[in-house]
Amino acid sequence: MIIYQVLCTVPRSLEEEWRLWMMEEHIRDVMNTEMFDEVHIARVLKPEHPTAVRYCIQYYAPTVEHYEQYRKDFAPVLQAAHNAKYGGMVEIERTVMEIVPMKSVSPTQ
């Protein structure tokens, strides 16, 4: 399983508008590519940013090939739409991770 993570630093004055647009349009458009099985969005609480809010969006792809196809065939247009609306205002950091299988871990008593 591959996690495509997008960390967005959003000025406080844009937070509500940006979050609404992301949830109603952009994330839906990414998921409509059918390259990802699920998505999670979280507001980063710690560490706090002095002038902005941060959101972490994680898209889960079944294989690295799905992610690569997304990056090649869909990402340029979708990222351009975000940049046209919020470019220069919202800072974006992208990472790609692979889930490492591990044995079940239970708390020690």
C-alpha cells in the first residue's frame, strides 16, 4: 500500500474557504481518478504554526504503479487547478510512503 501525503500550510484567513473547496471539489476530483482507494484529511494540531493552519491529506493507493499513473496522467491538471486558485498563498509539501507490514503489536502490561 502506498500513501501519497500532501501537507498544506494555509493562511488562517483562507482556512474555511480552502477547506470547503478541497473537500467539495479537489479531493473528490483526485478520488475520481480511481488511482486511490481511500483518503483521510487531518488538521495538524502539533507543532502549531505561528501564522497558518496545516492540513495533512493522505491518499491510499494499492500499488506504486497506481500512484505513478496518477502523477503522470492526472496530477498536472489537478495541481494546476489548485495553483490557479491558491498558488502563492498555500504552501504544499508532498511525500510518498510505503506501508511496511509488521506483526501485530499489543501493549505490554
